[in-house]
Amino acid sequence: MYRIEKIEIKGLKFFNEEIIKPLIPFGKGAIVSRDKIENTLRDLYKLGYFSNVEAYTKYTENGIDITFVFTELPVVQRIEFEGNKAISKDDLIKELGLDLSEKLESGKPLPFTTLGPELTSKLSSIKKGLGRVLSTDEIGQMVKRLQSLYEKRGYYNTKISYYYKGNTLVFKIEEGTKAYVEKIEIVGNKNIKTKEILSVMETSERSILKLKLHPSLVKETLYEDIDKIRNLYVGKGFFDVDIQEPEVKLIDGKKYHITIKINEGDRYKVESIKLENNDLYTNKELLEVTKRKAIKPGEYYDQEKIDFIKKNILDKYNDLGYIFANVEVNKLVNKEKKTVDVVFNINKGNIFYVDKIKIEGNYESRDSTIRRELKLAPGDLFKKENLLRSQARLYRLGYYDMVGFDPNVKSDNEMDLTTQVSERFTGQMSIGAGYSQQTGLSFFASIKKGNFLGTGDTAGISLSIGSKYRNNSLNYLHRWFLYKPLDLGLNLYDTYINYTSFVATKTGFSPTVSYEFKEYWRTGLTLTAEKGEYKDILDTASIYIKKQAGKYDLYSAGWFINRNTIDNPILPTSGSDLTLTLKAGTGTRDFYKVVLSGTKLIPDRIFYTNFIFSVKGTFGLVEKISKSIPLDELFFVGGDFTIRGFDWGRAGPLDENKDPAGAKREIVLNYQLAHPIVERFLWGFVFLDQGKGFDKGNPFSNLYNSVGAGLKIITPFAPIELYYGKVLNPPSGVSDSRFGFILGTFF
């Protein structure tokens, strides 16, 4: 045993001496043994930043002086690789997680200025670049990352070591041999099909149809797959399932054959289902949600149904304002009887009321534009249903990319709510020139602004001029007139189009008013006064155009009623939209018109695959009262917004020149299946469209059919849909396919 008189530290260049001192567990005057000194040396060396740590003792009259001498590892200024052929240096550096743009200057101490008991906690604050000492532990982690990367690329016996070359850290790589998973064999499964087991695994076998030509084997992932298989079995009531460690064989040096042996054990049935601490609902309301999702005593245990019931309980309590309700599911397993008692233990928590509502992220929108759409106000009961509805209403405006809510509890029954939005670009401006055979050379300029001055209003003006084409308009929509859910609009327009075989002119104005009279419901009225003329009609024009010749006056009124629960007009994923429109007009021509349209979006709530199935139906009819129907009121079926794959209007009656003549009836049915490729940015979809324009007869006979696929891109300006449609039974002389472009959204 020795009494310490003095402690010195030598050899440090890059570590601050004041950081090392607290790690030495004794000081001046302490009595230490040789074992304690040796243990201290061992602990300092284990830090991994020194190639050697030594202690020298000097005996004095009053005890001993101890000198700790450190030999630091090199400061790494560069990283190099040897032997890497299959993976580039850039990919290897990226895998290491180093930021090479950050570099400490060589010869400078590490940036520690304060004392502390643990060096490792201070090392976590160091920069992740170079120009510093890398610990052996940190380098060891780098080696594991590199090996993992090679494993993901299919190399199964990669060996990686390292050495120093001055201030350069060199990783020496022996890449080994590349192999892929050819076959996965499941043995012992009697109650769950092999296909279902393989579907939960991330490790996959070779499949040309699935474009998995050389699937790699990652051992860590394979063991995670075993846990997924076990969860699959337990979720179906096989609580005693035993899955052996997978057997992996390498065939011909390049093919993996994996065998997974399963002992399923007995399948457990539900003995009883109980609710604890439920004082607001009957058992039937919480447990018997639907026949398909309900689970009863005597049935096999089913985790999917249990989760569904748990969600239903939470939703029910959330609807009453218990937004922090929690449901704990306890499974009491009886090994002898092979049964399980399921207990739903409900902790409903407290009811909360809204105190203050704060708006954030609205650089353009006024606070009032957002607040009036919220279904929550200060003093209201905080209900999840109203929160989700508020989000949907804000999305429906089309002004925001993101709408989120951040609740902040301030007392036992009060909380503040922060509404966070990310605004979209809502202005559109275009200017330029165009040319076509129909319109000739024309010049145009247009400006449209949604959320005008942050009020939620929409304003637009369009001006154009050309020898054969003119389309000028001015429109404005004012929302929440008199601070009521009352919208007022006005549209003024003046057009001139030379269609070669005839000239059409039109001037008019159209005021509108609509009112939200109930949640999801809106009704409105549109009045239109229009003067126009069809002139300079050539003999090559269709008979119907010739019948429309001359000047006309038209005065019409239209009424609609709409129920819309679509969650987001930019990227809809659920809800429905049903509209009935009645319209009648008189003047030089007259008509009455009825259109019924409906849309339903059905997300996958069975397998939760993110697929969205959408269906849309439209039926319309128009008839004259005593004169003739205006050309613009006829139905032109075919094109981007009716039956994709057709050119505009060619899925209905055609004249002798094979040009669209318009129809008195229309029926259109659209079916679409969509799935995200890149969430909130890129979706893919396939579709089937059916329908026709017709004048009389059975609406469901001789329908045209088209199929196709496309992409939906969410841009800051507007959604864009690109698609290819193929008509399966086109009429004679009409193109049977078409690439389409939609600025907006079909569903």
C-alpha cells in the first residue's frame, strides 16, 4: 500500500489533461495498492483512444509520485480503402456516417473545456468528421457497418481489417464471394400456408416474376424474420409455437438454401372476454363491432380481431373527449386447457376542454381564414372526431401541403391547441403564345390567385388575343360572406373561336351563391345571362352546328346540393362526394338538365396495404323544352375527365365527319386502384372506365370500356396526372388509345 504524494500526466497532445484527471479514481494523499493502479491503467486503455498507457512510480520520503504516460492513437486526417471492387469509395464513406466536410485542425486539443466524471459522455459531443483521434470502439463499429453493407449486397464471407498509414486510416477489405437466396423452405407448417409465412418475411427467395433476381441474405434481417413468423403464429392463437434457428446452406458457392423448421403446437381458443373499468358503454357496443371482426368465446384466438376491438374502444372513448384513453390487453393463458382469457383494461383518463388555439406557419393566410374552418373553439370539449374533421376542412381548401395539430396539456381538464400549417403556392400566372390548326396564332396572359390576400377568396383574370381565338374572363369567389358559411361568386366572360368550319362567339356573366347548411352538406344557385352567335358556317360543318346557326340569347338557372366527406382534394384517400345538379334555361333556345354524380374512396382496412380503391359514377340527361338544346349543354363523353383513352367527345354520337356531335344522355363509370410510390409525392394507379354518350335506349347496353395505368405527381402548384388509356371496343374510325395529361386530379 502506498500514499500518493504527486500525480503527473504526460504524452497528451490532443486530449485536454483536465478531462483525464477525473477518470483517475485517486489523488494526492490517497492510499493505493498496485492492483488499483493496474486496474486504472486497464480502464484508461479500454477507452480506446490510446495505443498504450503506462504508469511510472517514484518513491519519496512522504510516499510515491505516479506519472501516467499516454501514447495516443494517430489523428485521422484521411480514410482510404484497399481491395474494394464491388462497392465504390463514396458508398463506403456514406455507410461509415462520417461528415468529411467537418475536420479538426491537426495538433489541436479535442474541444473539451469542462470537467466531468465520464469521458465517453463527452466524446459524444465531438464532431463526426476527421482531424481527430478515432477510438478503437468507433473503428470497430465502422467495420461492422462495412460488413453489413457487403452482406446487403450479397457478399457472405467479407473480411475487413484496418491499419494506420501515418495520419491515414486504411480499411483493408477482402470482399469474398457473392451469393443470393435461391430458396426458402418452410417445414412443419400445417395451419398457416407457406405463402402467408413468406409474405411477412423481409428475406425473400429468387423470383423472376417479382423482379427479385438476386435477393441478398442479411443474417440480422433473417433473425428478425423469425420473430415476425413467431408473431404471426401467436396472433392466430399458437402460443406454444417453437421456431428453430434457420438452417442456411451455401450451394455451389453462390446460392443460399434456407430451411425454417416450425413446431406449431396447439391452437388456443378464447375462454372469455372481459372489460375492466368500462362505465360508459355496454359490452355489446365495444365488443360486437361487426360480425366479421367480433370474437366470441369458443373461437380461436385472433390478434387482428383483438386489435380491431381495442381500436374501437379507443375511438369510442375518444369521441367522448377522453383523448388520452388507454387500453391494456391482458392475455391469461391456460396451458392445460389450451385456452386464453382476454381482458381489456380501460384507463379512460380525463376529459379535456380547449382553452386557447394558436395558429402557426400561416405566412399568407390570415388567422381568421383558418379558424373559421376549425370544428373546435375555446371552451369546446376536445374530441378526436372534431380534430380530424378540422384537418379535412383545411385540406379541402387546397391551400395547404400539411395540416397538423399540437395539443399542450395545461391542467387536469384544459389544454391549448396549436394548429400548424404549411402553405402551398396558390398563385398561377402564365403568358405566352400558341398555335393550332383550329385557333391559329394566339397570345395569352392569365393570373389566378387562390387564397387572395390571405382571405381564402379566389380571383382570376384571363386575357388573350389572336386572329382565330379570343378567351377573356374575370372571376372572383368570396368565401364566408357576412362571416357565415356563405360563398358568393361572379364570372364575366367573352370568347371568340374560329373552328375553321364555323365561328362561335359568347359573352355573358354568371353570379353564384352557395351555403353550407350542415356539416358535409352544401347547396347553391347559379344564374347565367349569355349572348352568343354561331356564324360563318361552311358546308363541311356538321348538321347540328348548322342547326345552331345565328344569334342567340340564353338565360339559365342552376341548383345543386352536395355532400362531401373527402379528406383531401389534393391527395384524397377516404370519403365520398355526392352531387345532384338541376339546371334549366330559356331564351332563343331552351332546355332542362339533370346530372347526378358520386365518388367513393375506399382505403384498404383489411390488410392495411395503403391501396386506395376509388369508384365514380355519373348519369346525366338534357332535353329541350320547346325549341332546341344549346350546344354547350350537350354531353361530350370521352377524354381526360370521363373515359380515358378516348379523345374528347368521341365516346358519344359522331357526325358524318367523325367529329363529336354531343349527346342528350351520358353514363360514365370509373374504377381506379392507386398505391403510393413515394408518400405524399408520387402515386401509381390502374383504372377501368366504362360509359357512353347517347340519345336514347338502355343506358347500360353497348358501353365503351377502357383500361390503363398512370402516375399522379403532387407538385407545389397542383397535382399532375399522366396516364395511358387503351379503349377495348372503340367505334369504327376512332383511335383506340391515348396518352393523357391532367392538371388537377381525376378523383
